[in-house]
Amino acid sequence: QKEVEQNSGPLSVPEGAIASLNCTYSDRGSQSFFWYRQYSGKSPELIMSIYSNGDKEDGRFTAQLNKASQYVSLLIRDSQPSDSATYLCAVNEKHRGSYIPTFGRGTSLIVHP
Amino acid sequence: GAGVSQTPSNKVTEKGKYVELRCDPISGHTALYWYRQSLGQGPEFLIYFQGTGAADDSGLPNDRFFAVRPEGSVSTLKIQRTERGDSAVYLCASSPGGGDEQFFGPGTRLTVL
């Protein structure tokens, strides 16, 4: 059973702090990794994609990938109350010749003023 | 441009009835995915289309579930003899090609009484 694991949280951080969200996966053959944000009652929205080991930065967001440790993380700098949402980690895993995303259950982030 | 659209936004039905859920992907996107999401969980993969064909339908829970995409654009998810356990939010996503970043529709909330 291929798995994507996330701590469900909630992770609570003060406004302006760095929020660190973590994800581990079981399929060593995975090549593509994604972070989605999902506000309550809404659908997931893509934040970041990462394909190579190391860091990828986009504004206040940094995705980090370590394939050897099967670990991907998302850092949110200068956290804002509007960042409060559930963050979903998705890993593309090869299945029947196609790459199918497997999602974690998500980590709930609360940024308090 | 227009994003992914799904209709209806809400569907309430009685146990044993038949329902159809529609997804209209972003124009030009060849890949289309259906997911089911229950409260507190990440999206659960149901089926993936590449063009008109179902490239992977391994996530469909049983033969009551069926999906089509006859012209390679709009897709319909069909559920026969609905059960209370089918109640969930059904999400559709499209991407330019398989394995790429996905763009989600707003979802259809299905309630089976």
C-alpha cells in the first residue's frame, strides 16, 4: 500500500512566524510532488510543485524535497491569518503505467494574530 | 480563462437512486481526474482519463460507479443504486497532461439520505 503521511495537526503559529509542514511518502519511485492549500468548504488550490532534491522558493513559500529520506516539506514565512487552511501533500506514484496523485490527509494550519 | 466547473454544486438523493455528476475541464487539458473527499481526509483517487479513454479506473470502489468522457472534454461520473456511504464531496481536476499540476473544480457535495 503506497502511502503519503501528514500530521493532521492543528499546527498553530503566531502571525509573522514560520510555519513548517511535513510529509513523508512510501514510493521510492515517485518523481513529482505537490502542495495544495484547501480552505474550509473549498476545493484544493495548487501552491507549489517540486521535482528535484533541494529547495524551491516562490514568494513566502519554500518547498523542500529529500528523495533519499522520502520527505517533502513546505515552509511558509511571515505567516498571515489568511494562510489558515488545510495543506495537502500530493505525490505522483506510478500505477498501471500512469502517474496517479496520492494525497495525504492534510495538515490544518492556524495562524493567530 | 475559465477554470474547471462542476455541476451540480449540491445533490441530495435517496438511497437506491441514480445520480450523474458533471465536470467541464479547462479547455485543452487532456488529463481529467475524479476524486472523492470525505471530511478530514485528503482527496481519494477514483479514475483518470487521458483524452477519451479511462487510463486508470482502479480507484472506483465498485461496479456501481462508472465514468465517461466521450469527446475528450466534459466528463460524467455516474453512480447507480446510491448508498449512504457514497455521501462525500466529489472533486474533478484537470491538467495539461498526465502527471502535471492539477487544477480542481469546486466540487459536488453528494448527500444520500
